[in-house]
Amino acid sequence: MTAKRIRPTVAIASAQQAVRVPRKRIAALAARLARQEGVRLAHVDVAVVTAGEMAALNRRYLGQTGATDVLSFDMSDEFSDDLAAQIIVCGDVAARQAPRHGQSAARELLLYVAHGLLHLTGYDDATPPLAARMHARAERLVADVYQPAKRRGATRRR
């Protein structure tokens, strides 16, 4: 018997002003990841927080100082095979890092969400080869759902 595929529900909350949150793209990313990775992803809760909030969470859960880009938590219950994910991403970090990576803050934020979800589906980045594999997978997922908006009135010169 094949397990029925479900489209994950996605709840997004943002308490920051640094990045416009790409809500539809986050939902599309979660659905695509679940489908492509063969994971029964039931629910994804995404919180976009400030650097101060992220630093406090990073200290509380990982014992590290400063703001990090993403924290991910498996919120699944023991009675279900479905994954329930909580992903916390930092808008301030995304806004700061995006220019360094030559992309928009919204795309950077999507990479953080993908990274967090990949951790919960079994990917690891503990070694350079594993980190490279995970980063490449996150890039492919984001590329599938993120197409930058074309500027109005822009024409192509020949």
C-alpha cells in the first residue's frame, strides 16, 4: 500500500522588518521538498525573527552566542509517521548575508528554510563534503521555486 501524499500546511509568522517574507514561495518550497525527498511532511511552522530574538534562541537551544541563520526542530508526535517541522529563520541575517552571496534577501531566506527542512529529513552538514551536498540540494530546491520578478518597463537591448 502506497502512502498517500499530502500537501503540507504551512504557517508563517514574521516579527521583523528586514526582509519581505516570500510566503507563497515558502509554501511551494515545503511541498516540493516533501515530494522530491519522499517525506510525509504534514506541517511546517516558519518564524522569521530579528537578530536579537535569534541570538537568544541560539543561546538557549545550542549554547552558542550571536544570531544564526536558521534553527530547525522536529515537532512530530510519536503516534504519526508524518513530519511536523518548526523552522526559525533570521531576517536580519538574511538581509546582511544576501549581498555577500549576490542575491536578494528573500532568496537567502528561502535557502535558510530549505536548509532547516533538509536537516529534518536526514541531511547533515557536519563535514565539508556533507555540507557541500546539502548546500547544493538547498540551491536546487530554491531554484525550482524562486524566479525573480522582472522589472516593469525593462527591455532587453540587442
